[in-house]
Amino acid sequence: MTVAQLKELLADHSLPVSGRKAELIDRLIENQEDLGGEDSHEKEETDILESKQDTAAEAIETVVSDIGDGPVALEESDVTLQTMILIGAVILALGLVILSL
């Protein structure tokens, strides 16, 4: 890299741009962890989003399995009630998925 390119990289990360080329390189090496910190922050955000999606998926599975384990409907009104509960659960699950995004 040229001195101009090194100075531009240092300036992008709010580091001093004065000194000889060797000093600029040393400064970049010394601050390498700080420069890589942005990538680790993005990784943390990705991990949090994945965790929220996993939690939403588990909630959906729980609701659906609870509905499936419910009592067997013997009358038409029971079937309608179970259908309404299932529709409500699906809407709730979709809301959780949307919130996790």
C-alpha cells in the first residue's frame, strides 16, 4: 500500500495520519483489534437475531403442539372453536416472526 492509502485507512478509523510509512503500518497493526471490532459487533447482532428467530420458532412449535394435543372435538361447535384457536395461534406465531426480524 502507498502512504496515501495507509493514511486514508487510518483516517477512516479516526486514527492519527502523521508519521513515516513504517509508523503508519505499526499504528494499523497496533489498532488491528479495534479495526476488526466492527465485524465482531456485526456478528453479535447476527447471533442475537438468530437467537430471536429460534425463540420464535420454539414458541410456534409449542403453540401448535399444544393445540394438537387438545381434546378431540365431538360437536361442530367444538371444531369451529378449535379452528379459531388454531388461526389465532398462527397469527400470533406470524407476529412473533415479524417482531424477531
